[in-house]
Amino acid sequence: MYAETVKMNHVHFAAELARSGLKAADVAELAGVRPETISRARNGHKVRLSTVEKLAEVFGIPTAYLMEGKGDC
């Protein structure tokens, strides 16, 4: 069975990254994902839904806010 993949809203991610004051590599470490995964997501590639959930948890925001097309939370 394959993990569900989604596109991350890179504008919202960038805003949360700036708000947090953390570097992308720091967020990757806190979320337990590879920095390359963050880079791919920021460049419009699909990532696992579980990755977006982990990132949202690091930022303390709803998962939907980081998902493409679901950002009006």
C-alpha cells in the first residue's frame, strides 16, 4: 500500500518558516524528516501527507493550512 501524497502550499510554509525564526534544516530535524524532503516540498513536488502533518505539528498549525488548495483555515 502506498502512502498518500499531497502538494504542500509553499507560500504558507515560507510564512510559517519566517514566523518561527527557524531554518528549514532545523524544521526538518524537529519534524523527523530529511532536509531534502523539505526542499522537494518547497519546489512543488508532492510529499507524504504524514510529512505535512509533522511539519504542521512543529509549527503548531492545522495540517490543512500547509496543504495546497486547503489554506483558508
